[in-house]
Amino acid sequence: MSAPAVLYHFAFHPGSRTARLALGEARVEFGEELVKPWEDDCPVIDLNPSGMPPVLTVTEKGKTLTLCEIDAILGWIEDRSKGDVLMPADIAERAEARRLTSWFNRRFIDEVDAVLLHERMEKPLLRLGPPEARMLREGRDALRTHLAMFEALAAGREWLAGRRLSQADLIAAGHLSVLDYFGEITWASYPALKTWYSKLKSRPCFRPLLTDRFPGVHPATWYADLDF
């Protein structure tokens, strides 16, 4: 199945990256509109009251549907596929995928993204000055705590939620890939998680992310390497 669709996204926004991965994994054809959500004339403002990407507009049967932010986009993908694309069939694994999704949407965003990505990414974009050493330390400490938990999951499972890839893996990749671009993940310390991430990087849906470049910042040397 496919539908004419346009994704409004910012390349280094974790939710936007998750949307690209999910649409690619579900084989939904879509066009892209790159946006800068911090600018007053960002087109997303007219589509989503929160002003935040990603936003997917879809035209089906002559009607246009506007899907605001990642939960709505993932839900639409599952609805149109009758739930068998990005969620496991097993009830326990579906529950685990939802648990991990909530974990990223709350704990990881609050404790890691809001600190590290603010210092490394938002400050340069908004011209708020250089990163603060204390905040970087706090963000990196929090990141290590989260990575240790994901390492334990990856060590005992084929994918984060269980035996098959799910939206939890794509959400995790959306977040971790941005941090990886900035060299914030020491993969040698997390061998099972590294294997998991390598499998994801090798999937066709991931390839477009490896060509993204943040203005003024070169990616980590291993960022686009499938055998990092």
C-alpha cells in the first residue's frame, strides 16, 4: 500500500528521524519538506498547533489527512497495515514495545535530549552561546544510565522489545542516531547495543539518515560506517 504523502521534518529532531525510519520500514512513499521549527515562518506552525515536527500530510480517496507528531504518524501506519508492520504479534512484546516507547517519550527526552541536544544542537542554532560544561556532564551521566539499561535489553533479545523489530527500535534509533552524530555514544562500552544498532543501520530505511549533515559540525568518524 502507498499513498501520496509529504513529511515536514527537521533532520536532527529525534521524532522526525523516527518518522522517516517508520515510513521507510513500512514502505510508504513520501516526499520531504525540510523545516526549521525555531523560525517564525516555519510552515509546520500552520499544520500543527504546537509548531513541532514531524507532520505528515496524506491524501487518500480525495481527502487530505494531517498527522501531527510521531504518535499520530506511527498510529496511522499501524491502522493502515492492520497492526502488523511496526508492532509484534505477541501480546507481551507489544506491551513491552509500548513501555519502551513511553520511556523514550518521557524519561529519555527529559533526562538526556533536553540537556545534551540543547547544549550540542539547540544552542548553536539559536545562537545561545557555547555549551556549558556542567550541563554536558549531567547529560552524559544520564545518557550512560539509559544506555546501560538498553545494553541489558539488547544482550538478551533479538530486538529491544523481543523477537522482532518494533516501533520501539525505531524510536530508540531516532534518538540515539542524533547523539551518535555528535559523537556522544562510546559504543565499545555497549557491545550488545552496538550489534543492535549495526543491524538497524544496515536496513534500507536507515540509509537516508546517514547522509544528514548538521551545519558547522562534522559527524563522528564512524557515523555513516555500517561496520563501525
